[in-house]
Amino acid sequence: MHALLIGATGATGKDLLNLLLQDDYIHRVDIFVRRELTIQHPKLHTHVIDFEKPDNWQHLVKGDALFSCLGTTLKAAGSKVA
């Protein structure tokens, strides 16, 4: 299976990424991130993208399963409204 993960740098995304990389059923994991990660793995393919410009990267969103871990914490956002 070819898995796609958006939001791999957050707490939930990092945990899911590790699970996907350890899973023998998954043969490739493409992640879409704002900044490069230090993790390296033979199955991992990193795409550093500008989320504000989907026309530049939407052609890369092809696989068998898409996981989205986009989000923030209340502490990082500063308030519920933010």
C-alpha cells in the first residue's frame, strides 16, 4: 500500500508516521510538510510544500490511503478563537 500523510510534523502526525513506516503492508509513505524532517527511511518520500499553493503539488497526491493530521494545540494557537 502507498500511504500519504499530511501533517507529519505535529505530535499526532509523528506518531502516525512511525506506525506507517513500521508496517510491512505499507511499501511507500509520502509526506507533505512545510519543512524538512530529520527522519530518513527507505519507504519515506518527503515533499516540502507551500500549503497555500496547492496547484504546485496537487499532482503528487496519489496513493492508496490519505491521512490528515493537520491541526494545532491550544497552547500553540494561543486561544480557542485562534
